[in-house]
Amino acid sequence: MTDTLLTRRIRRIRLELCEGNNALFASRLGKSRQHVSALCSGKSHAGRSTLDGILAAFPTLSREWLYFGNGDMLTDAPTPPSAPIAETLADIADHLAQLSDLFNALSSCVSKSES
């Protein structure tokens, strides 16, 4: 178990924004209670996707505070989306490639059944 500064900030979010309720915190994040329990105890480390999920679940949470501990925990305005446009476009391209592969496989199946 590692009690890092990031772990302490995550626990503070759970305490102040979810009244210390693991089930509520898990629900807001779309994660299991066991997962958030591990995050808050330091048994599991929060990766970028988890941190971005926390920011999405709590729009007034400060990105600078969550990632680095700088400034106030809450801001007046929701945080902007985390993924840069290029990253988002790359994700879309990957999904389109997967759809193309599925379409080709389906076309192959249809061709075989028509033979």
C-alpha cells in the first residue's frame, strides 16, 4: 500500500464530493466499489484514464489540483475535455478501421452463403 499525494487527493474528492461514500463515488466514476476502495487505500494506482474519468464525473474539479496538487480543488467552470483533438481523431480512425474489418468479414460470409 502506497499513500501518495495523489491517493490523498482522491480520498479528499471521495470525502468532500461524495460524503465519504465509496458506493456513491464508484457510481459517479462508473467503477466498482472494490476498485475505488483500492484507489483510495493506495493498493491501486490511478492512471490517466482513471484521472480523466474523475474529471469527467466532477466537472468543477481542478485538473491542476488533481494531477499536481496546485491551486484550489474546485474551479468555477467545468474542466475541458482531456483528450486533444489529434488523439480523438486517432481513436475515431481506429474505430473506423475496426468497422471496416467487420464489414469485410460480413461481406465474405454473405458471399459464401450466396455461392
